[in-house]
Amino acid sequence: MKMNRRIENLLTNIGLTGLEASAYVVLLREPGATAYRVSQLIGKAPANTYKALDSLLAKGAVVVDESAGSKTYVALPVREYLNSKRRDLDEQQEAIEKALSGVAVESTEQGMYRLASIEQVYERCRALIAGAEKLVLLDAFPTPMAELKRDLRAAAKRGVKVFVKPYAKTSIPGCDVLDPAPGPSQLDVWKGDWLNLVADCSQSVQAFLGRDGSGVLAAAWCRNPYLAMLDFNGMASEFILTRVMVLAHEGKDGQTIGREIGRMMGRYMEFGTFVRGIPDAWLLVEKRTAGRPKRRRK
């Protein structure tokens, strides 16, 4: 039996091996099968199948019945298995955090770091959104957008300015959400999902994810304030241009478009936020300056 690639990826992402995932899916389809029957259905050697089933038992994904003399296996519903796994992880997390509380030191190292898994990408984005104090910009295709909606809503609720460019109609309470630009959609061009985020102009994530959930095609976390500022500048400018294109397509006059540009510039490109993460030593003015530097009188 050949398993659907997406299902296999999802199950291996939660800690099952490929062989365990195959055995688990077989038992969902044929509960009460023997190990030999499972090995026939997945086309693997019985000895390897026995090992996979023993591992699934230890992980709590299947149960075994020995009352009839021969062992038969039943897969637990995936929700039940994941709920149990989540409770175990919560308990382990609490114990590990407590044990390491006196060891871990918050890193301030600047750099560009590769993110290797979808989980790393989403967790890093959630951490940046949760830590943002002033501003979050997000440019994302529908699947990543849906994944981060709750985090964006929470950030907006605590007063962070959240500006979002989706590629399909969506609504996020408290956030400024752009209407998709007129013309051909990027969704019809790319095989993967875009996910680009900037927080407080000081850190950013750029990621290109497999649309079928297969993994990360390219992703990096930038913790360099100068490079993150450039990411912000490019994204904010693109967002404003997208808004102008929508208004022009709707037939708005130049005065209306000009006012909207001014509003967006004032809300999202305020000078103090723009250089918020830049070290004092890199600037001719203090990074905490509330507004743009005043011109000297002649």
C-alpha cells in the first residue's frame, strides 16, 4: 500500500518514522490486523514491521489485543494520540524550562540564521510577533496567513500596529489588511507559499514553504538590525504601492490616493520606529528620537 505523501510528511513531522507512519495508517484503515498482515499491506519485512509496531506501542499511537492468542493491533484516533502527546510535552516543557532556567542566557548575537523546518519557521514568526512592541509587517500566502492569524490578532489587541498583505481576501480584527492587487495573482505563479515578516524593523523572517506541507524550500531569520530595516523598507514600500494600485484600479483621483499615501507613511514609516533596532553608535541621531531630525535654521 502506497501512502499519500502529504499524510506521510504530516506524521513524520510529529515524530513517527516513515515505517511507523505507514503501519499507523494501515491500522486506521484495517483495525485489528496482525503484525504479519500489516507487513503485507505496507510491503516491508515482518521483522522491521514488528519493531515499528513495538515503537508505536511505546509512543502510545496504537494498542494491542492478545486475548485471542495472536496479537492484533488497533490505531488510536489521531486526535486522542496527539492530545496525549501534547499533555506529555506540556509536562516535559515545564520540567525542562525549570531545570534550564539558571543556564540559558538570552542571545544578542547579530546574524542570519537558516531555518530548516516548517515548525522552526512558524515558531520563530510567532516569537517575533509576540515580542513586537511597535510594528509587525507580514506578506504571506493564504496557508501561512491562516497559521499566524491568531498571533497577529493578539499583537494588534495589545497595541502593536499590524500591517498585512495577503493574496486572498481575509479579515483580521485590529489589523490593517490590504486588498489583493489587481491583475494576475502570485498564487498562480509559485509552487510554494511565501511567508515574509518584519517585527519592529529589527528582526525579520523570509521563508518559501512547500505548498503541500512537504517542508522548507528556503528560509532565514535575520537578526541584523540594518538588514532587517532594509527588509522593512522594501516591504512597507511594496505595501503602499499595492494600496495605490488598488485605489487607481477603483478609479480614485490623485488627491484621494495622495492622502492615503500620507496616512500610511505616517502610520508605518515613522522615523523613531524605522531606526528602533539600530545601535546608537551607527547613527548621527539618537535611535530613540521621536520624530525626524529637525533641520538647522540658516
